[in-house]
Amino acid sequence: MNLHALRLFHAVAEAGSVTRAAERLRISQPAVTSQIRKLEAELDLRLLEADGRGVRLTEAGRLLAERAMRLFSLEADIERMLAEYREGKSGSVRIAATYLPANHLLPGPLASFRAGRGEVELSLTTVNSRAAFDMLLRCEADFAVVGGGRPAPAGLDCTPLIEDEMLFAATSGHPLAGRSVPLAEVVRHPFVLREEGSSTREKLLACCRTLNAGLPRVGLTASGPYETLRAVKAGCGIAFVSALEVRDELARGELTVIHVPDAHAVNPIALYTRQGEPLSPAARLCLDHILAAFR
């Protein structure tokens, strides 16, 4: 079926007149009439009949007009849907992130990005850095936000976001609370250490080796940031943590900082994407929104 002719027939059916349809379409009346006659010949059916100064639909014309209306309504809906997708107003954005950015860095930018984009589906999965890279390489995430400064696997591009300062935190009742002391003295006190393989633990041990301060006393080993802070607040020892992790606890006075001038470390947080692979419009806008939030 000639869809161009069907579109002209649809316009005539809506307008109730070949003349009005031609005016709306900004083409000549003879051109509209010619196309509809060709459509009638193709279908071997009469679609229009003269009715005074206008036209009326035959029974076949009414049946065709009903379905043409649905067809072109669907076409308009498809065009709207694709326009919204191109503009990043719909679609999905899948983000893999390690604990710190997932809990303390991304919620604000993601909330402001979502405002006015109610049709965009956001997914944030909290995993360790290795799993975040794996999700990205397996195309299970559009981009990843990873802390710890681990080198990215081949095939990924890295864009730095922030470098968060590492702190020594303890309860306000700790004998070193609020004091400025060298690392060699701090490590004589019990620590709440992260599990082996943790980038936080590795950074602390690297500081100890660099300064020949000796190894920290292990008061407790915790398997995650939440567990670490709970243990520190309970008085189990000192924690070496990213400033973002303890921002709220410091503000509420639940924890305090031990100042260690000779031990300086940062927790780099970066955004990773697959090399040479374009993002969907919504994912691209979301990524740019996050980058803008930390420039």
C-alpha cells in the first residue's frame, strides 16, 4: 500500500474536504485527488464520494480511515518516544559504584539529574572495585564510579572526580582525640582495620612502611565501611578512613580526628567508561551532570 497516498487520504478523512486537506498539507488539490484515485485503484475500492461541496467516506473508506488514524497516531507516538530518547528524557542509566561514592557522593547529583526526567530509569549497584570494573567490561553498567585509586583494566577510560583526604578517626574519649601526634605513636594504639585486600588497609600499611612507623595494632578487623564505623563508635579502636565516610559522624560529634602530620594520603575517586563506545543519550547526560557537579 502506498503510505504517502494513505496519509493524504487520512488528511481528507479528518478534514472532510479535499480542498481543506490540501490547504493544511500545503499542496495542490489536484495532487491530493490524484493520489487518492491511485490508492482507490490499488485497493480496487471506492473510498470517497462527493457530498455537496465536500466528500464523505464510503463504508470501505470509514474502515480504512479508522485504521489509518490508529496507524498515524502510532507513528506520532513513535516519533515522540524517539525524540525523548534522543534528548535524554527517557531510557535507562546503569551505574556501578563502590561503597563511598554510592553512599556519599552520587545521591545528590543523581537526585538533581532526575528532576524533570521522570521517564529515565536510574540503577545504582554498590559493589567492590573489581566487580565494578567487571560490570563495565561486561556491558552490565554504562559507567562506574570507583574509589581507592586502583588501576583500571585495559579497555577502560578514567576521568578523575575528587581526591578525598584520609583521616584517623576515633571516639572523643580516645586518649589521642584531637591531638597532633606522629604515626609511630598512633599505631601503638588498637586499630579497627578493614579486611585484607581493602584499598584503605593498603594505604595505611603503605604509610606505615614509608615512615618506618611499625605495623598498627589490630583491635578488630571489619569487612566493610559501615561495620568499621560502628566498631570505632563502640570504642574498638582507631580507623583510617576517607573524610567523606565520617563527615556526618564528625559533624554530630560522634567521632573526632587524630591529627597525624607525617602521614598524608588521599582516596582518589574516578569515573570509568568503556573506551571508544558511545553512551546512550540519557547515560551521556547523567555522566556529564556528575562531572559538572565536581568541577
